[in-house]
Amino acid sequence: MSDPTAHHVGVTVADLDRAVEFYAETFDLDVVAEFSVGGDAFAEAVAVEGAAAEFAHLDADGVRLELVAYDPDGSPAAEPELNRPGATHFGLTVDDVEAFYADLRDDVETLSPPRTTESGTTVLFVRDPEGNLIEVLDA
């Protein structure tokens, strides 16, 4: 058996163009690949009858963020809360969380202003347009 290596972190979205625009503008991530996948093998692999999907891969300094929009759409998940088992988030570091927060567009939702935890790390949680959570923390 070969040793596994990380390939990507995946986030399912309803509107791929809107999600790509958000991550590119808010976090300055570059799109490194865009592609579509469909067919019986894909539908069987994801266990969604008749599934096809559009993908965009963005580079987050060596971590690949995969945004994917499915056809057919599934039912929306409950709004993410970090204390729920199975909750997910994508974490990104910045040089200065407070400055990042100050520069956010007014329409970007956060859970709170930046907070410094008892471990000494300053964190900020941002929601993307789909409600997915992104943790922004000091580098």
C-alpha cells in the first residue's frame, strides 16, 4: 500500500461562478484548473444517480481548494455550525487578521470580529456566499 498524500479540500457549491469569484476576490486565490465530469462511472463513484459536475480548482499556497457544483443539485445542508459533528471548514492564514477583516467588503458575512483565543491565535470565521465557513488566522 502506498502512503497517502493530500490532494485537495473539496467544497460543494450551488453557484460555481459566484463561489470562484468570491474566493478569488476575497482571498486572492488563483484558478489553476476548470473541468467537467459526468458519466456512469462518476455517478456511481459519488452515489448520485445521473450525476455530473463542474469543478474549479484554486491554489491556496500549495493547498488545492476544489469547488464543485453538481447536477442534479442536492438539498441544501443546514447552515454550518462548528460544534456539530461532521462540520467542516477551510483554514487560511494571513499576515494580519485585523487588517484582513478591515479590508473585507461589507457584504462578506463573519461570525464575529477577529478574536484572540487563549492559545494566542487571532481567528476570524467568514462565510462564503453558500454559507460555507472559512477560518482566517494569523500566519
